Amino acid sequence: METFESTEEGIKLPPVDREEFELPSSAFGAKVKLNKDGNPVTVTIPKENILPFAEPGKRVGAKRLYTVKAVKPDGSVTQIPFEAQINNNVASPENALGLQYYVRKGFMVLFDFGSGTGAFCPTWDCWAKWNPEFGGFCCLAHKEITAPESESGPGFGEGSTTSSIWKS
């Protein structure tokens, strides 16, 4: 499994063979400027394959999913939900079976399986640096948005569709 290197600027990613893919603009979250017809005009690849960290505390949407960021085999960047009910985290948290599935599919998951830490804030659409002070979240506000109040709520037979109680 490939590992990622964290720098002050962002995550240093291994080089991608851009010749291998039809759309080199997909490599490592490249920014693409489109014309009015939707065709690419300019493509900006982050320098030295560094995926930059965003500022902490960005205003985010209402999705309350704990995510792990990952690089797809084509070099584009994605977010993978990593909830207790998704990706078999409850079944085997020490092995993170769901995330391992993506590793087997060729994704570079930006998550250290040994320490259980990620590279980016786990809040959906936040690309700030992982902050151990808030359990990985970049700030207290994102922790309150994303983290469940408790891991054990009413059972499924008691009118619940989830096993977590979320803050409102």
C-alpha cells in the first residue's frame, strides 16, 4: 500500500503517469477553466503534485458524514464516507475493511491505518489539515457538525434507522 507524505503546504502525492489517462486534467484535483461551451481552456496542476490544505473552519453543507479523502487510480481526488454503518468500520475498526476495499481497487486512501489518522479534516467538503486536538477535525465547529453525540442510540426495532444519535 502506498503512503502519503504530509508537508506544511499539503499532501505530497506520488507522480501520476498522465499519458495513461485520457483526461490529464483529472490528475490530483487539477483546476480546469472551461469556456462557454464547456470545453477545457486551461488546466492548472498543483505544483510538485502537492494537494494543498484549505483554511480550517470553512463553511460546509449539511452532510453529516465522516469522510476519508482518497486519490483515485486516475489521479482525481474524492471523499469516501467512513461511518460505523458504512464501510464495515463497526465490523472491524482495526482493519477498516471498507477503506481496504478501496485500497485493493487502486485508490490511495489518505488515512494511516496503523494510527487511525487521516490527512484531511473528516468533515464532508472540508480539505483543511487533520488536527489531533479535535479528534482529526480542523476545528470544534466541524467536529460538532459531523461527530455523533453518542455511538449508541435506540435499536433498529425501536423506530430508528441509524445507530447514532446526531446533534440537531
